[in-house]
Amino acid sequence: APPPPPAVVTIDDDEPMAPGDDDGVAPAPAAPTHDSEIAAWAALAPRGVREAWEKAGLDFGQQLREAFSGSSDAEELDAPAALKQAAELETVAIGLRFFAAVGARPPRADDVRITDKVRQAYPLVDVRYAQAKSGELSLMDALKELAPARLRLAGLMRVLDAARERGDVRARLRGLGARNCLRGEEVVVTGVCELLGGREDNRGDTRRELIECIEQLGGTCKSDVKGTDARPGTTLLVVGLGEKGVDGKRNGRGEAPETSGKFRKATEINSKRAAKRHSEEQKRREKEEAMRNNPRIKKPHEVKSVPPDIRILREDEFYAWVASLPAQRARDEEEDAGPKTTAPPRVFPDLRRIHYTHPTKAASAKGEPGKEGGFLADALAPPGGFTLENAIVASGEHLDGAFAHAMLQKCSCADGAFDSGRNDVASYVTVHWEGADRHAGPGDKPEKEWRSEPKGWLAATAEPGYHTRRRGRPFESCRQVDVRHATKVARKRAKPILGSQFGLLADATIGMGQAHSKFWLLRFKPAAEGRSGGVVRLVISSGNCRPVAYAAHPKRELVGLWFADFKEVDGAAPSPFRDALLRHCRALVNARSAAAQADFARTAATRADALARCEELFAACERADFSPADAAGVRLVAHEPGLHPSGAGVAAEALRAAFAEACVEAGGGPLNCSAVCHSYGGWLEGGATG
């Protein structure tokens, strides 16, 4: 076969020659297209992207191939730039959706009673409110829409009424919160309450049961909001779900409770406190800056404390908040969480020693012997193996019955001596003077007057009140005193329990008082059954029987105290000391006239019962050996309370005579002695003496 014709190649001068052609080298193979892989990526494109690209006039396939091959010819194919632009576009999209949603929502109602929780329960409330305001929604349409909800609400209110009316108040309120969970909260309630006290037929105070609930849970209710940006006060304001009303009662005006003066005052206090916190923080920063710039400034700014804001809760929020609170211990329980045993005393009876008030420590030590400076508690502590059996507590014009009861219960009753009640103290006697009884009259109604601290270790109840008065003066009675903290301590430490407190008055005349004596006369008996004997203790003080007389700095008074023990013996020798003591005590408890028996008509006991307890104690003094006091040269200067001639100066003369006798016994030389004195000057002009 003839050979094939030679190939004819036409070369265009405008087209460059492929490299290597002149050398006769074969051209390089074409780059792969990866069409299958690009097609797979195209299938993974989000829905609507291809259509959006075509609608914008862009070639989706071409850009995909360029992106796959890594070409950077176009800026939009730069991967980092594309990601940044995508994030910005997504943020813009979110914002556009938000503005669209806001624009689509109807305007919110301007009624403050339509809260976010109301909107959550009824999403169409703003729409319906706007329609009703514009007239688009008629009253009949609103009533029709309300009918099912009203029926459900009526049923729930009947259920609430049934739960409310079952049992007493404590049973109704039990379970709303943990025990004492509101302790320390000072609460004010404003507006009409709809949950506990909101029955439709209730026209009275709808806040009454809510206030009972708060008090049952340990809170304190106040009538008005108190406090400043520097002083704490109200801690919680509860806003009722109903209208503003008047004193918790409905008035039908429909005013929002947020317009009340209590709500406005609470918000103003919170605003002032927030402003003060900001100001104090600004001052602190400025002072720190000044200290950095000036090394001579050493002291930083002392930030003044600002009380926390008043918590403002609506009625339903209050119940939810209370349910989340933990239980707390009552204040008297916390104070009772002390030692399980009474500490031994630090000071002991001494005929030659007088104890004086500590510069900073309370002499009463709140009824706990063994504390520094607590000489009164130590003086009332029983000797080893003994416990209190009887007592007389005498004071001047101020005698706090709760203080006397707490000190005897906690200090004088021995630990572990309860013995199934065998050692309980049947009763004891308190005596103080009262000068003015001209206003006394039959049938005067007693009123309680509290002289003790209202809380803490002296919180007490008494029936009749231990300072019950008839038109301004105390009356004599047999009182059942209960100091809760002292009773808890007694049970915890197995102490005998104190019985009734006889309250006697030592002045039967009009005018000045004649009984300024301040002493504790105690008899201790053996705590163990089968043992005999007893100990009489005399505690003489210059302070009245009240907490403030034995308090710590800065309320303290300078008090001197002397005490000594005298054991009961067979055939006790005569003693001038004992004679002076018994003469004074018998005159003291018998200073009242027979007309005073009318006071005891209020109780089953009589004045004769009180005097019988006194005579039992005096008999113990007759058995006690007072010769150590006589041998030590201790003189008890006492006289019979009563009226004396004007200018006689009985008490002053008795004191001078005692010093004169001591000088004679000392051979005329100077005396080295100490004295515990009361008002020995007396009322010389008025005829009565101290």
C-alpha cells in the first residue's frame, strides 16, 4: 500500500508555540477535571442556594469548581473572607427576624397589673386589652371569653375556702414554709391579698391570714415601711394581687397596689441605697488612685456599709419564695445551744471580801456561773452536793421578776438534781417597796408591764404579770413566771424546776418608800435523798434586782457584793448578826397592812401562804450557825422599815454606831474595813428612812 500522505501543520504566528515543540518533545497531559467529586459537592448544597445564585445572575457551578480547585482569582472565593462575611450575614438575619417579630407584636398594655406572669398564663391579654380599649372588643365578647376561666376560678376559690376553713390557724398555715424560715425578716404588706384572704364575700382585712402566716414562720410584721440608706429597717414588702384598697380592704376603685405609699417608699429607699453604694465605690476608687499617686497617703477609704435592698414580691411570688427558704432555729433555741452542764463558780463565799463590778463584763453573766466578772451568778451558785430549796429576793424600787426567776433557775438549782421532781422548788418570795397607793381602788383592771428584755434569755410570760399594775402601781400576787430560755436550760441540765413566785410589797404608806434593802437570802438542801442538813446563804448587794444594775459597759453601774454561807447545826449559838437579819426581814415582809390581802384575791394563793414560806426560811436561819460572821467582826446594820420622827436619821445613826463600836474594839486606832451600803441617809425631812 502506498504510504500515507504527510501531515500538514499550520502554525498561527499569533499563537505561541508550545514549549518543547521545537525539540520534538510530546506535550504534557491535560489536568483532571474531578467532575464526579464536584457533582457530589453540588448535591450537598443547602436547599435554595442554587436557586438564589441563579436569581442573582451568578454561575453556581463555575464558583463551585473554582472553590474546589482552590482558585483565588475571585475575592468571593477566599475561604476566610467568605466565612467572615457569612457570620456577618447571619447576625444581620437574626436582627432582622427580631425586629420583624417586635414589629408584628401588638403594643403592650399600659396597665401595671398585667405582668409578665399574667402574659405567660394568658398570651392574648395585650391584644384583647388593646381591642377593648379601642372598642373593637365589646363587653359582651369579653364576658363570653371570660366565662370558662371564671368558672374554673370559682371552683378553685371554693377549694381554697375549704382548705382555709379547715382547722385552726396553725393547721391552715402549716406547710407553707419551713420552721422559722422568716426569722429576722421585717415584713410589710400592701394592697388587697387575693390568695389566702381573697374570698369574694370577704369585705374585711384580706391581709390578716397572710400576716398570721408570716408570724407563724418567725417573721415580724410592721405597719409601714421603715429604713434609710444607712439604717436597716423593712426587709420585705409583699404586694397583694388585688387592688390597692384601704388597710387591706377592697374599695372598688381598681387602683394598682404599686401606687400605694408603702410601695413608693420602698422603691425610694432602694434607689437611695443603690446611689449610696455607687458613691462609696466611686470614693474608694478615687482614694486608691490618690494613694498610687501620693505615697504619703496610707489609709484607704472606709466604705460605709449600706443595708441590702428591700425585697419586693407579689403575693404569689412570696409563697414561692417562702417555700424555697431553709428552716432556722428559734432565737431562744440558739441561745440554749450552750454547754450541757453549768460551769463551777470562780468566786466563793468569803466573810472578808467584797466583789465589785468588772470594767466590761456583766456581773449577772446571763445566769451562767464561772464567767469572768460574773460575781452575781457565782454568788447564787449552790455549794457542792446542794440545790435550792427556798429563797427571798429583796430589792428597792426596781425588782424585775423575770430576772430574779432566771438567775435562781439557772444558777441556784443544781445540775442533775431533778430526781423525778422531788427537788422542785415549791415557791419563793420577792419583796420590793412601793410608796404611792393613794390611787388604788377596788376593781382596778390589771395591765401587764414588761420590765425585762422582750427577747433573749429574759423573754418571759407571767400570770398575773410579774409587774402587773393597777393604775400605775404593782399589786401583790402569786405569779406563775415562765422564762422560756431558763426553762430550756433546766430541762437540758436536769435541774429542779422553780415554782410560783410570791410578789410582796414592803410599803403600806403614802409617800416615800422605806424599804431599800437589796439582798438574796437562800436556803440550799442536799440534792441526794436521805441526806440531812442545809446551808443558808446571804447575798448583799448595792444593786437592785434588775439586769441593767449588773450589765456590762457602757450601761453598767458600780455595784458591790458580799456573800457568805452559814451551815445549819444543832443548837446554834446566839448571834447579833442573825438577830439583825431576822428582825429586818420579818419587818420587811410584814410591812403591808391587812388590806393588802385584797390583791391576792386574784389568785388561789393568799398572803398567808407567802408569809409561811418566809417563816420556813427564817426557821432555817435560826438553825444556821452565824458565829463565824460575829467572830470575823462582820456587822449587819439594819433596822425595821417604817415611819420615824422627822430628823431622827435612824439609818445614818445606826451606821455611825456601828463604826463607833468597831473603833472601840480596835482600841481607838484607824479602821481597816470595807462596806456595802445602800441609801443610808434616808428621807430625813419626810420622816421616812432608807
